[in-house]
Amino acid sequence: MIINQLLPIALFTAIPSFKAGDLIQLVGISGEAIALELRDILENLLAGILILLPAPA
């Protein structure tokens, strides 16, 4: 995840033609990727909690 934050900064300093719009686009794509990863993690966490709950008799 750190590379998602450092990559736009590195591109901005290494490539002078790198525009602010490109930076915003990279941040948006990174945010979407992180959101999709968190969705799977939270889904698995909820499934684990539901498995641990006692079943009704």
C-alpha cells in the first residue's frame, strides 16, 4: 500500500511532464484498489464471526 502512495510522488519528481490530473487519477485508482481489498477482508472477518456464533438448537 505504501507503494501506491509513493509512486505518484516519484513520478511527479522524475517526470516533469507529469500533470496534477494524472496524480489525481492515480490516487483514485489506488483508492479503488484498497477499497476492493478491504471488502474481501471485512467479508472474511464477518464470515469468521458468524461461524463462531453458536447455532440455535
